[in-house]
Amino acid sequence: MVPSNVATETKTGTSKADVPALVFRHLSKSFGGAKALDDVEFHVDRGEVHGLLGQNGSGKSTLIKVLAGYHDPDNGELEIYGRRIPLPLVPGEYLKYGLGFVHQNLGLVPSLTVLENLIAGALATKARWYIDWRAEAERALETFARFRLDFDPDAIVGALPQVQQALLAIVRAFEEIRAGAAEHGTPGILILDEPTPFLPREGVERLFELIRDIVSHGASVVFVSHDVDEVMEITDRATVLRDGKVAGVIGTKGAERNDFIEKIIGRRIDLFTTERVDRSASEVTAHVAGLTGGPIANLDLVVHRGEVVGLTGLIGSGYEHVPYLMFGARPASGGTLALNGLLLSLPAMNPYWAVQLGIALLPGDRQGASGVGTLPIEDNVTLPVLDWFRRGLGLERRGMRAGAAALGQAYEVRPNRPDLNLDSLSGGNQQKVLLAKWMQSNPDLLLLDEPTQGVDVGARQAVFKAVRAAADQGLAVICASSDHEQLAAICDRVLVFARGRVVSELTGNNVTKDRITEQCYASATLQG
């Protein structure tokens, strides 16, 4: 451990260009005897985008939190542009070393304006008796222009699309690190911690453009992600953590997906693929006619028994509203649903009746709408089927726990402990629990919204297999997603939306990631 009063410069004779932007050596951290980080070496070069991957629990978050000053390491050394930095860092101290962070929650204040959010950090660290808002707005517009962004400084952040909020958070962080980095004559290091799970594909591409702009100004970027494809697209190199140790450092150029997956999981796996079957002659499970609500206007949609139908499109196309309108979670203004011989009014639909009729919805907002993080797994799993466990005036807790344990084993939940709170599990294991919650009641129609968002590669394959296995047993599935690889992996058909209506249908060999993406962008001319 470096003494707290020591700050040393790099060896003389070493050019600045040869000095890494950031180096961790022998970094270790334990929690209650369990090693979250075990003698980790982590190097980020100047001007590179460096990926950080690993399954949930691999140590990614712990490493980032040590760097941010939220965790004190048990051991380790840190250098930033050749300067030895004493550990542990004080929370918030990273700014003076030219470090900036953007976390998944973005850290913006929705009720404030773009300008107020942009300068909030500066206002908090520097006392001012007067703010020239006009001058600040002009500086903000200059900053946005430098990164080719079109923001209104007076716009309320909560009203902005998610992708614009993410871009604003990144620009703010970069502007903050410039001040700290300038003190040492260095360009700074930006750490992006899972910035993309809630962004559609075109939003991800815009974010990547911004990352490249930032690197062109000399900065380095650490890109933390579950998404192997994104890491391969945007990074120069990537460090993979597994069980708290470095499993490998991979040069992105020329690498293959399985090179990363083998390091992440510890073995090579066969990526899930679907043997697509034409279900058009099969029994119709659900027939939507004239669905209208939000951006959706007069939609007709048929789903056959055993079929997985994907819904996708560009941001604003409306496809993501369909599962919620069908379930009654959002109000429909028109339309009917024919389900198993019943003709139902969609404006009259509500979630209670949807469940009674054999419809299940797994929302994309895992924490806010899909599960209750502060309740045990056994309570989350049994919420839709509590009647099964009613005994007199109470509930049969032993039966609830046993049922939850059986589902946990079937869906490979780790750890399989029904007494744990849902939010104590990794994102992937939470999603397995929430999928199992609905599948136990054998629904006739399953509605999915971004089912593997923020889920690591191993859990992702497990979710794919569970959905397809249920479809093979006759379940009809509608999956709304901006993840085109996911749609290609599990869907028999994919419907592409623009301006609230279906403009393209892909079947058979055309259901590929590239073809889906191509059709989404081909529909862009219909968006304006």
C-alpha cells in the first residue's frame, strides 16, 4: 500500500506518450472473507477505449468503486499518467486527478434544466456569489457544438429521451475531468459504467460517436459493459474479470465473440440459435385487431401457438408500447384481442384480467415494474399465484419456499436461496426469477419487453433457452426489443415498426441480426 502522504512522478527519461493513462497493480478487496478482487492488474493506455467485462460478481463494480473512492482496497497501487496516487481515495477526490464517472443511473436531476445539470458539479465545488446564466448558456452551446450535439440549455432533463440524457451525462463528466486533468497537463480518463442497457441501437451508435470524439481530444475511456458486441465495436482492448481475477486482456481488432465469452465464462459455449419453423398453419393463440394507443394506430397482429414474434424499430417507432397496451398496463383507446375463443376489448383490459385470461408480461424495467427488490425471492415468485398457498387466514410459507426453490433449480438461479431479497442477486439471476414467476402458471401468451437488458452473457443464453423451450411446448410469445441479436436468436418472425405501424416483416432465413438492423434503418425515411 502506498503511504497516504506520497505522490510520485513517473521515472525520468520516460516519454509521456509511453506512460499509461491508468494502472492498477496488485489490487485486492475482500468482503466478509470473500475476495471480490484478487491481485488484479489493470492497464489503460493513453488515448484508448478500454473495455472491462465479466459476469455479475466478477469484480467489475468493485474495481470501479475503488477508483471512485467508495471502497477501500485491502492492497494495491494506483498510477494515473505516471503519478503514484495514494490509496484509498477519498470519495469525490477523483476529479482532481482528471477522472470522471458516468454510472447507469446517469446522476442527472430530472427536474432541472440541461444547463443546470451541466454546471451542477462546478457550482458544488466552487463558491460563486453570482451566476451569469447568459454567459453559461453560451459556453454550454459551444460545448455541445464541439461534440455535434443539439441541446436546448433551457430544456427540462426529465423530458428528454433517454439517449439524450446519457449523452448529456457523458459530456458533463468530460467537461468536469478537463479541469482536474489540466492541472497536471493530462487529457483525463472517463469511466462509463454500463451506459447502454437502456438505449436503443441508434442511441448506442450516437453514444459511440461521442466516445470517439472524446478520445480524439486525447482522453482515455474505460467502457464497462456486459455486451460483447458493443465492446468489440468501440474498444481497442478489453480486460476480462472472472471470480475477482483477470481472466485475460484481449486486443479487440481481429478478435471473435467466443474469444471474449470463453474468458468471461471460463469455457467455450455454443451460442443459442433457433431452428425456425413456419407456424402460419398452426392454431392462432392471439389475434389483435385495430389496436390503438399512444403512438400505435390500428395495429393488426396474429401470434400462433408455439411462435415467437419479435417487435422492433427505431426509437419513437412505437413497437415497445404493444406489450403494455395488450396487457392493460397502458390504456388503449381502441382494439380487440381474440384469445382462445374469447373476444376481449383492449380499452377495457387491465393487468388483473390479463393474468386471469392467461397473459403474462415481463417488463423491461426489472427493478421498477417487474419485481420487488426488497422482498425475498420466494415472495416475488409467488405474487401471481398466492391463491395456491392460502391456508385459512394466512399463507403456507413452507410451501412457498419449496416452490421457489424448485423453480430456482429449474431456471438455474444462483444462489438458489429463496430467503434472499431479489435485489441481492445479479441482474441475470433476477431476470431468471422473474421469468420463472410467470412461467409457473403456464400462460397462453407471454409478452416480453427487452428480456435480456443488462444481463450477462451466461444468463442471456439461459433466458433464450427458457423462452424457446416454452414456445416448443406451445406458448405464444411476443418479444419487443431493440437488441437485434436477441431477436435473431429466439424469434420465428420479426415485425419492424415505423410511426406506430408495421412496415416490414422478416421470416425464415431473413431473421438475422444484420437483416433486422437493415430493415430498421430502411424504415427511417418513414419516421419523419
